[in-house]
Amino acid sequence: MEDFETLLKGSAEAHGHLCPGQVVGVRMAMEGCRLIDLDNPDRLPQIKKLIVYVEMDRCATDAISFVTGARLGRRSLKFVDNGIMAATFVNLETGKAFRIVSNETSRDLAEKYAPEIMDKNGQQILAYKRMPLEDLFAIQEVQVTVNASDMPGPTRFKAVCQNCGQVVRDKREVMKDDQTLCRPCAMGTYYQAIEKKDNKQGKKMQAHAHGEKQSLCS
Ligand SMILES: [Zn+2]
Ligand SMILES: [Zn+2]
């Protein structure tokens, strides 16, 4: 693995700016990987051995993904929407796993570790670089059972929604009133369809909703 400053520079570039979250995320990811004995997690063969659970979709998450190489699209990055700045690093080969939580108290310690910086953002960035890990994080060894349907690799599970015909992968279907349903049918959608009767795209979307059309990618 590259050194801290090189990783921080790369992560700030990928994220779009240097921020306290990048410092925290890079340090969290480096420590997480060290604890589960992966020194090159973003390259083969180790890239297949790592799964990272992140519990918040904020700045540090990008840094963790950058350092570890864990990605949503590889199924190696799992988002658990807890609103907690924490991540769990799992070595699939050995089963070793550690959950690292960012201490709320570290915010108050920023002044102690970088008293010469007045600007709050700059002070946090420098302080989080200097702070010992025990001030920055609470670390706990844990056990994580990764379901077969959450593992990377080819699709192993497919179901068809009995209401709309949509193919659902990875056991994300729902049983409701003895029917196998996709989540939009069973639980509602985060979007509302705009029906434009004279518009081709609108017709297509309606057809899709009624199961006459399936998405193409497998
Ligand atoms: Zn940021
Ligand atoms: Zn459906």
C-alpha cells in the first residue's frame, strides 16, 4: 500500500476536494486493511478478498473506497445506511473483521492537536493527521456473516416479479400475500412516474411497468 500522504492526495483528487473526511477515511481504511492483513487491497489477488461495509454516505466513504478499492459495482462495498461514521473491513479468506468508528470526541480534540491553525476546516485536517489512532477511532474485532446473495461474482440468484415481470437479482425479491414481488411493487417507489400518453418514451416506460419489457443487461 502507498504511504498516507500519497493516498490522501489521490483520494482528495478523486473526491473533488481535500477535507477532514478524506483524512479520517484514509486513516480508517489504512488501519482497517492493516488489521485484516491486506496490504494491497486494491489489486489482484487481494481485491477479491476484501469486503467493506460503510455506514454513512459522506466524505469519508469516498476515501475508504479509494484506498481499499472497494466499489459498489464490484459488490465489495456495502452501504448500510446507519448515519454513523463507521466502517467494517472483512477479509473473506480468513474471516478476520474489524469495525472502526470515528470518535465524536475527536472533533473537540482538533484544537489540542493543531492549535496553530485558526481556520476550523484546516485545523481539523491537520489535527486528524496528527492524532493518534486511539483518539481518532474506536476499534472492535467483529464477526460478519456475508450471505451468498451478497458475494461478488456472477449472478447466482434470479427471481421474476409476479406482478410486473421485472427480473430481480441477488434475492432482493419480497414475499407478500404469497406472491414473489420486486421491491417497487411490494414496497412502493422513491420516484413517481410521469405519464405522457403521446410520448414514445412514456409509452415505453408504461410498457415496462406492466412487464412487457425487460431490462437488457444481465
Ligand atoms: Zn469532502
Ligand atoms: Zn414488480
